[in-house]
Amino acid sequence: MDLYIYYKVRDADQTALHRAVAAMQAELVSAHGVAPQLKRRPHSSGDGIWTWMEVYPAVRDGFDAVLADAVQAHGLSALTAGPRHTEFFTDI
């Protein structure tokens, strides 16, 4: 099962968020053996808001709870412009 999380980021928060997400993902790699990706749309929405996406391929059941704890521990919610949207996809 693959986990996708997308959210909005203000232009002014991109650098701090990038550092925080990179640190969080490094810990998740070490503790859970995941292979995370971090992506961003190539252009802002025109008002200084960007859409970012974290991808966690082939995660086990319950990883979303682990990720939620990590998000809180790294203070990501303070650096996003709105909620994080979580979706799971499976191979066909």
C-alpha cells in the first residue's frame, strides 16, 4: 500500500518546512525502513501558495499513525497552510 499526503505551503515557510520534513523522513527511514519522497508542484498557485506531496511507497498497515506522531513531533502543522490530506493507493 502506498501513502500519499498533500498540503499547501506558504512561500515564506518553504525553507523551514523542507528542513523539518527532511529530518522527519530521515528518522522514518532509519526507524521503519521506508523510502519516502518529497515533491512539489512546479509552480505556485499565483498567490505564494505551493502544493507539496510526501509519498511513502509500500508501507505497512498502521504507518499512517506512525507518520502522524512524527508530523506532530517535528511541528509540521505550524508550517503548512491548512490541513494535510492523506490518501492510500494499492497496486492493481
